[in-house]
Amino acid sequence: MGLKVLILAAGKGTRMKSDLPKVLFKVAGKPMIDYVVAQAKALNPDEVVVIIGSGAELLQDYLKDSGVSFAYQMEQLGTGHAVIQAKSFFEQYDGDVLILCGDMPLISSETLHKFISNCKDYDLSFISVKVKNPKGYGRVVRSANGNVLKIVEEKDANCDEKRIEEINTGVYMVKAKVLAERLKRISNDNAQNEYYLTDIVKDGSYAFLAEDENEFLGINDRKALSEASKQIYSKINERHMLNGVTIIDPESTFIDEDVVIEKDVIIYPNTYIQGKSIIRQGTIIYPGVRIVDSKIDKNCEIKDNTLIESSFVGEDSSVGPMAHLRPESRLMGNNKIGNFVETKKITFGIGSKASHLTYLGDAEIGADVNVGCGTITCNYDGISKHKTIIGDGVFVGSDVQFVAPVRIGDGALIAAGSTITKDVPADALAITRAEQKNIENFVKRWKEKKLSEKNKR
């Protein structure tokens, strides 16, 4: 028997107070819809259909390469109405339809597999769970012998029904032909004047009681968004620690789902590792660091309050404190990038160093280069960017400006305070300082003059 998955993602998310579709809000670094699509695909279904409405263009554009199909709910008339909009995908289908909520990213694949394997022989089943605070959820009403009678939404529930702790999670599995038939019989005769999907259980259903209520947190506002992120970050940190990573304070360490971290990495508090970053064995990441879509090789030190974006840091390198590696910075290994150094779109050869107060942009820098304090590659002329090329073994003194395009040969010495506008041959000394002139006794005469002028006033 085949399986199709419908994901409900058409809601406006009014309580998020945003023009962004609710399911595109990020949970632990990824839009929540990504988690649900991934769980759906892990089931190897015949098709995944995402039902979209509010912000349809944004959502469709985001998911265009994910291999899902789309149905459209342009009027917000309830969850039942949303599923009706997708009926062309299942009304002639001979299999099961699993219905998931696009704003429920915490549900585990283990729970879904248990649900499907336990309920495959039922015409209609859904997941329920007992919660400490059922406010806002539809209650599962059972008969005296335990059979499911109905699901009643909060706004339609009486006082006794509101005391029920077993709630509907919004996850259903239905034989496709049964679903098509039952959808014909639902109405909008309720407090919301909406077509509730919950009404399909009235003609008989089975409730699979799940164990962990946390998996079914529906994200309807920014508070729930934060709670979901905390849960995912906590699980990610636990996984890394069990794999040999030292995380000093997991509660203040935020590691995205797709990050790879090898054993014997040490991570200090207030750290963010985001996107598809890779941190190799033996690296130490000190407090206040943010690493985005970057690869940090073995045995590196990323010091306090450093930002690294879309860059590569080679083995045995030290970066920071308070450094900024902007996109396309490549440190080839055994490098030092010190405090208040900024790089952008550079290659920094093995063993090269820039210890402090330096900007290196659009540059190709060789091996064993020493870049002095206050050095700047002047790469932008107001219209175009230009490259600075520095050969191996060059020594750059303090307060040097390279006005690109310019090429510095191997082994050259650039004197402190120079502004370099022309190419420098290998092993040459380049110096552009003005001639120094000392005027003896100037200060004494200058002070006497100023004092005399003051007394005359």
C-alpha cells in the first residue's frame, strides 16, 4: 500500500505579526517547513504535497527545488477546506494519506514510524497526546469504553470538554478514498464558521496516543518559536557532546542542525555556529564567536568575539580576538589573524601573519608574509574592485597602503609608512616616506611667541 503526505502550510500566522509566511520562520537556523518536509521524505512516500496560501509565492519559491508538489488554499476557510484543495492528488489514489502540520517541526521520525506501523489497518487514525495545559487545542472526546467519539475545538468545547487533557495533534493517516468521502460531509456549522478537518473522525477513528507532548508544539507566535528552537538546540548540543565535543555551557551555545563538529573540539559560551559550517578535530572556539557557513580545520584557535563568514581557516591557525573574516577569505594554514583585523576575498598563504589593526581585501598573499599593524589594501576606486598580489616571504612594515592593482615580488621589504602605487620587484626595498626635517629649538620659540601674544590681549 502506497503513501502520500499532505503538509498544511497555508495559514497566515496572524499571531506572528509578520508578512513572512509562518512556516518560513527559522527554528534553530532552518525554516520550520524544512523539518516537516524532511520528516515526510524520510518515509519514502509516493508524493509530498504542500498546501500553501498566505505568502504562496514566497513559499513556493523557497521549496521549488525540494521535490514537493503544491496545492493552493487562497481563502482561509479552515483545515478541512485546505485538504479539500488538494483532493486532486488523492481522490483516485489507492493508498494512505498522511497529513502533517507545517508549523510542527519537533515531531520525530521515530514517532511517525510507530504511528504508521500501528495504524496501517485502520481507515482513519490520528495522533493524540496528553498535555499538562491543553488550552488552545482540540480535545479528544471518548465514550465510556474508550472509543473516540469526536474531536472538539476549544471555541466549541463546553466546560467539561475543556477539562480533558488528551488533545488532537493534527497528524492524521487516512485511506485516500475514505478521506475523499468524509471530506464531502464536513460543514462549517461551528463558532469559527470554518471547515474543520477534525470533523472527519466522527464516522469512526482510532487515536494513537503518543508519549512526548513536546514533539507536538505548534508554533503560532514568537514565544513558541523560541521554545521550539531551544528544544532543537538542546538536542543538537547533546548529540555533539555524546560524540566527543566539549561544550562548556550548552544553554548559551547555539549550533545549527547541519553543522559538522569533530571530536575534541572545545566550545566556550555565547557561541553561534551556523549554516553548513564544519569544525575539525582539536579546534578551540572561545566566547562570543559566530561562525557562518565556514570550515575551520584541525587544531585552530578562534579567539573571543570573532566573526567568520563563508570562509576557510587552515590547520593550526589562530584568529582573533575581535577579528572579522568576511566571505571568501581563505587562510591556508599556520596563520595568525589578530585583533581588529578584517579580511575579505583573500588567499593568505601558509605561515603568513597579520597581527592587528589591518584591512586585507581582494588580495592574494603568499606564504610566510608578515603584515604590519595598520596595513590597508586600497582595493576600491569608487567604481571597481582591484587586486593586490603579494609574493612569498614579503615583510610589510606598519601603516602601509597598497593602492591596487599592485604586485609585490617575493622577499620584498615594504618600509613602514609607505603608500605603494607601483609594482615592487622581488627582494627590493620599497619606501615612499617624505624627507624628515628637524628644526632645532622650534618648540621653545613657538611657546614664547604664543605666551607673548596672550599677554598682549
